[in-house]
Amino acid sequence: MTPRTPPLAAALQRILAVKAARWALIAAVSLALSGILGFLYLKTEGADFKRKNEVLGLLRELKEIDARWDVDLWRSRIDFVPPQVPLADYAPTLARIRQELAAAEQALGSPVLTRGLPELASAFSQKAELVEQYRKANAGTKQALAQVLAGDAEIAGLVRGSWPDVRDRERLVAAESATVQAIAEAQRYYLAPGDAQRKIVEGIMADLRHAAAPLPPALRDGILRLDGHVQQLLGARPVEHELFVKLAFLTAGPRVDTLTNAFSRETEAALANQEFYRAYLVAYSGALLILLGYLAMRLVASYRLIHAANQALKSANELLEQRVAERTQELTAALQQLKESEAQLIQTEKMSSLGQMVAGVAHEINTPLAYVKNSLGSVAGKLPELARLVAESEKLLDLLRSGTADPHQLAQQFALTEQLIGQFKAHQVLDELQALAKDGLYGIGQISEIVVNLKNFSRLDRSKVSSFNLNEGLESTLLLAKHELKSHTVQKHYGEIPAITCAPSQINQVLLNLVNNAAQAIESGKGGIITLATRRLDAEHVAVEVQDNGKGIPSEVLPKIFDPFFTTKDVGKGTGLGLSIVYKIVQGHGGTISVDSAVGVGTKFTVVLPLTPPEAAQAAA
């Protein structure tokens, strides 16, 4: 027997089914209404009239270029001499317009542009090619004409120059007259090229060449040059004329007008269609607004109920956020205090390391300081001699300026000055002063280098991140630790490594700590060997190795060397923070540090650093 469903459960199921059906119906109606609205909107916004107007503007620009082309061609045709401004080159403008029209055709999908643009582009390409050919031919023709016209003055000058040396002057007059006639006929051929005029020019030039044979060489050569220019004109002018005739019958203007009219009709049709759907869109939008107003009234009633519940939830959230903010503030303050304590601890360890090196650094500064002192003392000893030479030279100059000095006194003063100069040269005083100044500057340079390294090591701007070369950092470290290393041999095996991005002050502290530890690990009086090496591990990492042949680290101590305040040194000789701080700095830069040690053999520390540390490491620095 099938159990009966309780009446309450059945009623609940019916209510849920009705609500589900209602929401499904609402969703379907909403989807249908949105689809109709979207369809009408697309129909009203489908035409890109801004782009269409740009197309019309480009077509008008093409029309103007065609007209300017024709004007330029006629102007170049009627100009009698080479123009100051050549035919305009519209190739870049045509390329731009062609590209913009192609882009507009793809964006608009216009059938008119699809059909008309290839023909229009072909017509303009053909005309541009002919214009370029005509431009070159026209320039050559005008150049030849200019040379022909210049030949008139040249022949006249040559005739005048040959006048005194020629008895039969009638030949000179005849040659000059024939030259003028040839130039005039060449001009007529340029203005009206034809076969008849060409034959006239060729006949006159043939007679002129024959008449030039007995003439003086200079005049004969001038006539032959004129003949070459005329022949060049006769060859260039027909080519230019033929190209001009082709251009006269080839015009792209009508094609531009046809395409413009067709595209304008297409645009007007699209506008009319858009207005048709816009009327339907307005009516449909009004109906939807009425429906939305009704739904808004229903939503207001529901909103009031939800608002009351939200207010209670908002109060609870505000109280919770206040407690979270207070707790976050406390944690932030604690973290900031911890960072400040850590920075002070690192700086204290750095100052401790510097304190241990004070005596050595003082010794290193004292040696170049002695150079400077001795050099300055020697320079001071030479100054009286130099002062005497200057004084005697001034006396000699005063005697020379006066103009009334006693010759004997002047000769005596000159001899004294010459003697002092000879003594200066013999004793090489200037060379000695220069050498003393060089020694003093060398000593000052050494002191400056030591002071700069101390300043860079002890500075407090530890968070500054910049490019740093590990090889240069090791050299700076060796300079600071020179006193500690004076009884040891330092072997350097530096590889070709790129610069890394890091906090240089922190990395310098790491290198100095490792070098000092290596020096202190070797028993006093025993000449140890400390090896420094750098190499590139891979494309992203470099390695620094600091190795000594000291007493080594016992295996039971090795796991503790990076623990804070752990030290194997005597009381007062170490804080136990050096290697702990080294480990933290290397880790903060995204690197690693490892140690390999054997008792009685020595210890090797290997630091691996990335070329560019992670963002988190940079922020921590």
C-alpha cells in the first residue's frame, strides 16, 4: 500500500512548483522582450554614418587630387623653362586614401565600395604611373631646351672670341646666324612638335655641322655641343608629348563621381531604413517603460522588507570590522617594532665588525698619510728657491720695461736670472716637485678610497636597491679587512659575472663577515690561504665562494652556526649574530647560503644570489 503524502508537504510542493513555473515564465518573457529591444536597437545603430561621411570626404579628396593633377600637367606643358617647383608627388596621399578606403570598406561591408574601389584604385594607379613617367620626361625635355637656349649666348661669345683670329669673318657671321636660326626652330618644335618641324630642325643642324668643320676648334666644339642638346630635345619631346596625350584621355574623375553618387544613394537608403526602425523602437521603449514602472512599484514594497534586515546585518558587520581593525592595528605596530629592532640589531653587528677593524684601518690610513706629509715637507723646502727665482725674474722684467736701465746693470741681472734658471734645470727642481705632488695625490687617493669604503659599508640606507658587481664588492671588502688579512695569502678567482640587483650595503656586510670569519678561523701566526671565487651558475644566478684552510667547524656545531647568539669565540670577541644576520640577508634577497667544513682542513661558504631578486625580497630589503 503506497503511503499518503501529508497535506502540508503536498501544499508546499505545489507552491514551489508554481513559483518555479512563474520564474521560468518571467525569464522567458524577459528574454523575449530583451531580444526584441536589442533587434530594434541594432537596426537603428547599424549604419556608421560617421564612417560613411569620412568615405565621402576621401572620395572628394580623390576628386581634388585628380583635378590638381590635370592643372599641374597643363601648367608643366605650357611652361617654357624648367619650373621652380616640380610636379607634386601625390603618391603618399593616394596610398593613405587607398588604405583608409579599404579599412572603411571592411568596416561598413558596403557592396558599392566592394565593387567600385578596385576599379578606382586601378585607374589612379595607372594615372599615377603615367604622371611619374611624364614628370621625368618633362624634366628631361625642359632641361634639354634650357641647354639649347643657353647655347645661343655661348656661340655668340665664342664668335666674338674668334673674331680677331679669322680672316674669313663671313663664315663666323654665317655660323652665328645659323645658330640663332637653329635655336629658334628648336623652340618652335618644342611649342608645336611635328614631323615637318622636326625635319626643318634636323636639316638646319646638318648644315650647321657641315659649316662648323673649317671654323676654329673652340667654336666648332660649341656648335657640336649645341647639336647634342638639340638632338636630346628632338628625342625627348615626342616621348613627353605621347605621355601627355595618354594622360589627356585618361581621367579618373568620372569614376570618382560615379562611385560617390552610388555610395550617397546607398547611404540615403540606409538612413531611411534606420528612421523606420527608430519609430518602432520609440513605441516599443514606451511600452517597456510602463511595464518597468509597474515592476518598480512591486520592488519598492519588497525593498522595504529587505532594508530592515540589511540594517541589522550592517550593524553587526560594523562592530566586527571595528574589532578586526583594532586587532590589525595592534599587529601592525608589533611588526613595525620588530622590524626596527631587527634593523638596530643588524646595525649594531655591523658597527661591532667595524670596531674590530679600527686598528687595521688606522694603520692603512697612516701609511699613505706619511706619503702626503713627506711630500708636502719636501715641497715646502723647495719653495724658497722658487720664490728667489720669481723675485729675480720680476727685477729683470722691471729693468726691461723701464727702457732707461744701465746696460751693465741689465746684463748683470740677466746673468743672475739665467744662473738661477740653470740651477733649477740642473737640480731638476720642477721634476722633483711634480713627483712629490704625484706621491701626495697617490696617498690622498688611498685615504679617500678607504674612507669611501667605510662610508658605504656603515651607511644606514640599507633599503636602497641598485645594480651591484660582486667582484667589485669583494675588492672593497679586502681593502677594509686588509689588516686582518696581512699575514694570510688571498687567492682570487673571479669569473665573468653580470651585475645583480640588490641592496649593496647589505651584500657588503655579508662579504665582510665571511672574509673576517675566514681570517679568524686560521690560527695566529700560521700563514693561511683564503680563496675568493665568483662564478655564474646559470642564466639567473651567480655564486660567491669564501674558503679558508683554517681549523674547520666540528660536525656537532655545524647545524647551529646560523642560530642567533651562537658563537664558539671567546667572551668579548663575538656577539653570535654575524652568521645569523648573513643568513637572513641572503634569504631576504631570494638566495641561499651553504657551508662545507672539515676539522683540520678548512671551511668553504657558498652564497648563491639571483640576478634579479623576487619582488617580495626587494620589498623586504
